Amino acid sequence: MATRRRIATYCGFAGPIVSLGAIVLATIVAPPETFTWHGRALSDMGRYGAPTFLLFNGGLIVGGLLGFPFAWRLWLESRNRLERVGVALLAVAVVGMIGVGIFFLEHTTLYLETSLHGLAALTVFGVAPFAGWIYGTGAALAGDGRLAVTSFWLGIVHPVAWLGWLVSLGGAIDTGTWFAVPEFVAALAFGGWILSLALTVSRRADSEPDVSAH
């Protein structure tokens, strides 16, 4: 059981590294006609037929799958109901991230008549900040001020990024103008939150007494 918990904790570190790493690498190798920061969305790198199709979508799917074992580990670590609700919402956001990779742009040319890409993306960006706020509230009630503050502020990054983007466009919603920037900032905030949770869980495990030594 201890080994499974340790592996699940490692998944909490690996998931964000894989997904964010794939996104960053894709932005580097993507040709200008596929992706530019000022004229495309991140998901354009996962569009069917794009050179970065496998890299981008594969990174999201693998990174998301790694999130499930960690969510299980975090659930076991939960100290109250609000923390468990936060973990459940984290898992929902992870499902959305996997969905972005599975239901990539123009997936309807291969399967399904209805595009589910927008719904999947909305699930990630819409649920992730609430997961942080609710989990942070639970952490505050448990007396864990540092984790509470981290969860709250990384959750706040999401709406601030989107609001800043809207203000820069004069309030007009245009997914072709710098849309990738708030997307990436939100992805960094979500990944950073999961990494902070993994670090917290790892430190708790290290501080626990080794009962096998007695």
C-alpha cells in the first residue's frame, strides 16, 4: 500500500511536467502556419493534420491519465469534506484535459458528428479554479494556511488571465487574437497547483514516522 501511495504521489509530479512540457515543446517546433502566440489558440497545435498533432494531444492525454492516481492519493490525504470536493473537481478538470486531447480540433473528420472539443476545454478552464478555491477553503479549515493561500492564489490566476485578455481586446471575444496567452497562463496555474499539492503530500509522507523500524 505504501508503495502504491508513493507511486501515486510521483504521478502528481509527472502529470503537469508531461502536459506542460508537451505544450511548450509543441510551441517551439510548430511551424508559423500552425501556431503563433498572437494569432492562434493552443489547441490549433493539436488540430487534425498539424505536425504537432501527436505531441500536443498525446501530452495532454498522458499527463491527464497520470493525474488520476494522484487524485486518488490526494483523496486519501483529505482532512475534511471540502478538501474531498476540491479533489473531485480536480479529477473533473483532468477529465476535461484528457478530453481536449481526445476530442481535438476537427476530430469530427475521424469520429463523432458533434465536436466536443469546446466542452472539454471549458471543463478544464472552468472547473480548475473552483477546485483550487474549494480545496483551499478545506485546507484553511484544517489549519494548513500555506496550502490554502497557494490554492487560492493559483485559482485566482485563472480569471485574472482571462479578464486581462478581454480588457486588452477592449472587451471583444476573439479566439484568434492572443488567445493562447491566457490559455497557457491558466494551464501553468493548474499545473503549478497540482505540483504544489504533490510537494505537500510528499513532505507529509516524509514527516510520518517509519513504523516498520519499530
